[in-house]
Amino acid sequence: MDARTQQEYEELKQKVRRMLLTNMDKPSQKLHIIDAVQRLGVAYHFEKEIEDALEVIYDHYCNHIQIDDDEDLYTTAVRFRLLREHGFNVQCETFNKFKNEKGKFKESLISDVKGMLELYEAAHFQLHEENILEEALSFTTFHLKLAETTVDYPLSTQIANALKRPLRKSLPRLVAWSYISIYEGYGTQDKNLMKFAKLDFKMVQHLHMKEISEIYR
């Protein structure tokens, strides 16, 4: 990496850090940014910022302070997954609000494909005998397989990747390699985060190649 690129890399890193530290108009925005940072493979640069942000989100959860879009499946599932992934004690009963009077997941959820995909990912973070997450996994797997052939790129690719290997069972660098193009494909990406993720991926790839060449020298 030349000096100019290195400078751009450091500047972009600071912009992403400031974004993680900034209070958002909507708290759910912070969740979605953290999720993108993790999927893009650059979370290792911002571990403290991410933990601090999740602490605030967890405090809201514990004190029953509703965040915006609290009834939204997508946001609820992302929050559950991120908090549980980072060791916070969150209860799977948070998904009961998406069930009908018969105790089944509402049929209306099927049309929310992104929400279903996030519920599928969240269900893989189940602990022992969490029946609602077992039900969620079965429900989402069935309907995502159907949706995979009817939705457009990049969501179709994201579904295919998730069904093959959910986040919990994936290696971060492999997730980053595939998610960079997916994130860019949605067209709603943060440009600074996108640029930083691409540069970081190239830098890490270069370091790995250098290490391999040293081993076989």
C-alpha cells in the first residue's frame, strides 16, 4: 500500500469510527451500521466502539425502552443476534410478538423477506431448548428457499449464501468477501464504510499472500 492509499485508509477508518460514535436520529440505524461493519470484516478495528454502542442498546432492552421500529421483524432480529453474539443476556421471547393467537409465526411475515432472513440468522444463536427459535429456523428455512428464486440480486445471493452457511457457522473473511458486493449491490451503502472495507480486504489479502510467500521461500 503506497503512502497516498495508506493515508486514505486511515482517514476512512476515522470516518467509520466517528459514525459508530455518533448518536443517530434512529437508534435502529446504529444496529444496522454495526451489522454492516461486522459483515464487511472490519469490526476488529472498532471493538470498543461496537461494545459501547451495544451496551447502550442492551440497557434500553433491559429497561424496556422501545427503540424505533421495535415492532419490525428485521430490527428485532438484528438486535437479538448482535446482542447474543456479543454475550449479552437476551431472551428469545422477544419474538413472541410475531406469533398469532394459535402460537404460530404470522403468515404476514412471509412477505418481509429481509426480516425473514434476519430471523433465520438470529435463530442460529439459539441456546438449549429454545423452542421458539427452533420453530423460527424451520419456518424461515422453508420460506427462504421459496423466496430465493423470486427475489432479485443482491437479496437472492444473500439468501443463497445464508442457507448454505449462516453467519454463525461462517468465517469472517469469507463473509466479507461475499458481502462486499452484496452491500454495494443494495445501493444504500455508506460510501465511506464501503471504501474502507474494500481497502481493508485488499490489505489483509496482500498480507496473507506475503506471509504465504515467506513460508514457502
